[in-house]
Amino acid sequence: MEVAVIGAGYVGLTTAACLASHENSVTCIDTDGARVAALNAGRMPIYEPGLDVVIEKAAKAGRLRFTTDVATNVRSADIVFLAVGTPSAADGGVDLSQIEAAAASIGPHLKSRAVVVIKSTVPPGTAQRVSAILQTRASADGVTVVSNPEFLREGSALKDCQHPDRIVIGSFDDHGAAMMRKLYSPFGARNVPFVMTTPANAELIKYAANAFLAMKIGFINDIADLCEKIGGDVGDVARGIGLDARIGTAFLQAGPGYGGSCFPKDTRGLAHAGKAHGAPQPLVELVIERNENRMRKIARRVLDALRIKDSESTARRQARVAIFGLAFKPETDDMRDAPSLTVISMLQKEGVTVSAHDPHAMANARALLDDVELCTCPYEAAKDADAIVLLTEWSSFRALDIGRLAGTMRGQSFFDYRNAFKPNEILAHGLDYFGVGRPAQVHAPAE
Ligand code: UDX
Ligand code: UDX
């Protein structure tokens, strides 16, 4: 099939690459000329494991192109995906201006019976809104709108796209549903379940899925707090409850709170939609509040530990903290709503000097962080630090030489906010260990 994808972000690029690898002819269109130029020169604008290889292969085979030209390329498309950004609006709702702009821009160029697919996460009712825009802008007959939410996790987006748990298709009519079934027939052949429903249901499925996963994380984070008080271990508790098939082991990893481009904005979007429709979502509202508090609480815990260790009143002004991991999760360079942003800003507000290292997010960090010493390796970041705070569980951190880190530090606090290490691996090198949902283990002060 001839497919156009509007938006060459994490979702648009992955969708385009995945569809091109299934023998479709795909054009990925973005308004950002620099991004398109980079892609045409074989450079990836984002870090997503494996995506570069699939894109290169599909481009070489002539099945994937990148352009800024909407008019020429939408004209021949049977299916046009909208995969543009849907950030939070100032009132907590969703800013749909990119979706509306994209719909308006494709409208006049759509061919007869073209299917416009909303891939971006949008509130219930958006497909209806896009239909209304197309009714006034589209000159062709029989254009229809479908909601087909993505469930991609950054870092494993390609795998999630190629091996989905399910494909959700919300269509107003049989034509839209049939075209989507045809497009996804290779997945149907592999027995991936299809959920055929209305656009509003499809839109809500995406919000409800993300909110439910965020709620699981919020729940286990609260249990982690209790574990710390009772001398428990949240890892054992999570495994113990997760093996109940009704609960499931996934998304029960306690940590610094969820971040990223989806959970924070989608939980806010669902809470806002609930209020707007007179069906508030208090559970989700609490999950949002608890998550935001959690990131602040982490910074407070670090500050408290630094103050306890030093008797001088100026200690906090002179304190240095090394942050290990800036991206909101491993295997991505994305720092949108990352816990690191909140933690660093709170430490800096208290006068703490912050150094940091992330294996892939340094370019984004440079654009987002002021006055943070961005270091080329963890050892450099740890030099003269009073505390290390690990916020992202990159596997390369697991291979660190803890003795070497301890030797270069000034203080001895190691905050492992992803439980990446066993306490003994840290304690053995003279450092104090502060994990999540496990009791802190601190060396006795020297006489
Ligand atoms: C986006 C949404 O934010 C998310 O909610 C949804 O589930 C999937 O799409 P992402 O791919 O991460 O996620 O967005 P982003 O990285 O912001 O990329 C969007 C791209 O669209 C940008 O490259 C932007 O230049 C482009 N764009 C935006 C257009 O090409 N045309 C427009 O009119 C607006
Ligand atoms: C999420 C959804 O998983 C995906 O289906 C949707 O389409 C987009 O949003 P993403 O945000 O890319 O994907 O990553 P995810 O792996 O879900 O992690 C989100 C956040 O939750 C990260 O900050 C991660 O560290 C955190 N998390 C995840 C936990 O703290 N504990 C867990 O057990 C799982």
C-alpha cells in the first residue's frame, strides 16, 4: 500500500520503518527541514536501538523516503498516519494544535477514499474533530478517519511495533476498518489480536492503558516506602504479588517515579478529560500527584543525607552530587519529564553543585540543563562528589568499578534509585547504600 506518515519523531519514524519493512511504500513527512535533511543523509535525529538499521535497509530498497513536501506525497497515499506531538496544554489538557495543523495541511491533497489514521495519543473525541476539519478542507470524496493508537515503549519501540500485544482499530465505517485490516494483515497472519471498535473507544483504550500502567508504578512506589520503614524488600514483594496472573510482574519496578513523553502527559490528559466530561478520575489524579511528589522526595532524601554527614553549616553550599543517568529510562536519549530534571533542579536550588553523565542523553541534556557539569564518563562525574545518585538503570552502570568510583569521591553516599546493585556490592567499597524499598545500609561513623 502507499502510506504517508506525518511526523518523524519517535513514533512516526518507528511506524514508518515498521510499515516499510512489510513491503509498503512509505513516505515520512516532517515540517522540520533539518530533521528531514539529517534523515536523508543517513543520520538519525533520535536514539532508538535498531531503528537506524531498519530505516537504512528500507530506504535503500526504495520503500521509505523522507520529505517536507506534503502536497506531492499525500496525493498518492491510500493511508495517511498522523504521528505528530500532542503535548500537555497549560490547563492540564492536551494541546492538539499539531494534530489540527497536520489535518488541515493534508486535507486539500487527500485522494478519494483515503484513510487518515490518528497514531498520536489524543483525548476521546479527537477523531471526530479531525473528521470535521477534513470535511471542510478535503476536496476528495469518501475520506474517513481511524484511531489506531501506538503502544510503543521508547528503547524497545521497534520490537513493540513488530511484535504488538494487540492492534486497536477504532473506525467510523467499514471502509476504514477494512483498509486497516489489510495494512496490518501480516500481523493478523501471526495471530496478533485485533480490537475492532469505535474511534472514541480506541482513544480511551490508549489513555486507560497508560494510566493503568502508571498506577501500577505508583502503587509499587508507595509499597516501596513502606518496605523501607519495615525493613522489607520491595523486589520480593513485587515478585510475590506479580506472579499472581491477575496482577502480572510487569511495571512493578519501584524507582524514582515514572517520566517520559507519555505517562506524565497522558495521565494528566485522562484526568482532564474525566473532569471535562463530568466523570472525574480521582485515582489517576492521585497517581499524578504522588509521582510528582516522589521526585521531590528523592532530592530531599539526598539533601538530608548530605546534611547529616557534615556538621558545618555551609556544607550544603559546598556539596557536590553526581547524577548517573539523565534519560527518563535506559536505551533512549529522551529527557522529556525525566525524574533527573526535577531532582537536579531541587538540588541546585539548595546550592548543591551537580555533575552528571548519561550514555546517550548528553546532547539533549546540554539543551535542557543549566550549570550542570556534563561529564564524558561516570568516573569523571563522581570526582570529589559527596553523593552519587543513580536515576536511570543503563546496563553500562552495572559494569562500573565501584572501588574506583569510591576512590575518586569525597563523600560516601550511593543512592541507587533503580536498585541496580545489590547493597553488598556498594558497601564492600566503603560506601553507604541507599536503595528503593530496601532499608538504607550505612557504615558506622569513624571514631
Ligand atoms: C508523538 C506524541 O507526542 C505522542 O503523544 C503520540 O503518542 C505519538 O506522537 P513523538 O513521536 O515522541 O510522540 O513526538 P515528537 O518527537 O514530538 O515528534 C513529532 C514530529 O512531528 C516532530 O518531528 C515535528 O517536527 C513533526 N510535526 C509536527 C510535523 O511534521 N507537522 C506538524 O504539523 C507538527
Ligand atoms: C509508555 C508505554 O509503556 C507505551 O505503551 C506507550 O505507548 C508510551 O508510553 P515509554 O514511556 O516509552 O512507554 O516507556 P515505559 O517503559 O513505559 O516507561 C515509562 C516510565 O515508567 C519510565 O520513566 C520508567 O522508568 C518508569 N517505569 C516503568 C518504572 O518506574 N517502573 C516500571 O516497572 C516500569
